[in-house]
Amino acid sequence: MSVKAGPRRAVPKSIGVSALWRHRQTLRVLVQRDLAVKYQKTVMGYLWSLIEPLGMAGIYWFIFGVLYGRSNIDGVSFALYVVSGMFAWMWASQAMNESTSSLVSQTSLITTMRVPREVFPVARVFARFAEFAAGIPIILMFAIVFHSTTTWGWNLLLLPVAIIIQATLLTGISFVLASLNVLYRDVQRLMRLVMRVLFYAAPTVYPFARVANSHMPHWAKLLYESNPFVGIIRMQHGAWIPGEIPGWRPISYCAGVAVIVLFFGRWLFVRLEPAVLKEL
């Protein structure tokens, strides 16, 4: 017995912020539910949201900082560089991975709740942001312990800018992945490979200067910098390490790409919604 998909929604002329705002209480409940379910029956509970990125940061600090002698970046400890990059990357990777299955794993709620279906993938992005936000005091602690005279200044204002751009980009990507995964289950399996490639295709645990000053062909460098996560991770680093602040051109590029992906993602989500509901 097939599920009646209902009338097709008109192609959106906005990103749907007003609809999400009207259902913000539902979004809040979904975020709280996601966090509660993720850490239920665990001894450490929410501390796992801090332990995992710290553990990964420790591994890469040992490999690059100890074994390869990378002791500092622009006069600041390499430990701060890795920690600030890893927390930002964990937000991105987990949000993309979990938003991919956000519709498939909540079929009963989607077919019974009278709310915009966009809230389900967006809730995954916000839930992972909550974990990132919980890690900011940890990054701050590293900044205090491994600080230099240039760590504190206007560069800290770059953090909210980086957060807004990253949240915008991840929301748009979540719309695309969530809808396509319902129709093509290969998407979820493909994401395992994509996430590995994206991790090393952004300067999360290695300096951006290593790529910029390398002997790579110019076209390869342009292709590398076209990845919006490169600019976002650089902004996340630059908020704590002034020497890593990217110029206005990379920041503007990342912001522009994030907005385009957001509009495209919601457009695709609405276009595919009848087929997605029928499949669910």
C-alpha cells in the first residue's frame, strides 16, 4: 500500500527561515531528543561529545607535533591548532553523516507530524552544533595554556562569522543528502568515502601554508581552495591564531557558496518531497 504524497509544494522563493522559526519549539524538541538518544545508556554521557574530538586531536598532535616535530603554528602551540580545527571538523562531519539518514530513520514522525520536513535534517545540524559549542570552553582553555601575546584580539570576532557560514553551508548540504538518501541508499555508503577525502582536503590538522607554498600546479591549488571547508576551517583556526586568518576574498567566497548551497538544497528538498514521502 503506497503512501499518498499529497500536493506538491510550490518551489520556494526563500530558504524557509520563517517556517523553521514558526516551528522552533518542534526543532528544539528534536534537537534535545537527538542528544538524549545519542548518549542514552552511556556512563560518560554528554562528555563523549568532548572526548571524541579531543582523542582525535591527540592522535594527530602526536603524529604531526611529536613525530614530525611540528611544535607551533605562527608562534602558537600546534596543540591549539589541532584542537580548534578538530572540533570544527567533527561538527561538520557528524552533521553531514547524520543528516543523510535523518529522514530514513524517522519515518513514523515524518508521516504523522504536521511540520515542515526540513526540521528533521536541520535538527541534526543544530544538535551537532550544540556539541561544538560545548567544546568552545575546551578550545579556550587550550588558548589560555598555549597562548602567545598575539592570541587575543579582534580575531576572536571571526569565530561567530565562521560559525554562521559553517551552519549555513551544513544546512544546505543536509537538505541535499537527506532527500537523495531516501531515493538512493548509495548516498549513505558513499558519504563514508567522501568524508575521508574531505577531511584531508581541508587544513584541519596541517597548515594551509604547506599547500599554498607547495609545488602543486596552480590549477590544483585553485581546485583545493574551491572547497568551502578550506576557508571555513581557516576561519576557525584564525579565530584563535591570528596568523592563520584568511583574507576577505576567501571569507566572501565561503559565505557566497554557503548561501548558494542553502538555497539550492532547500529547492531540491522541496522538489523531491513528493517522491521522498512516497518512498517513505
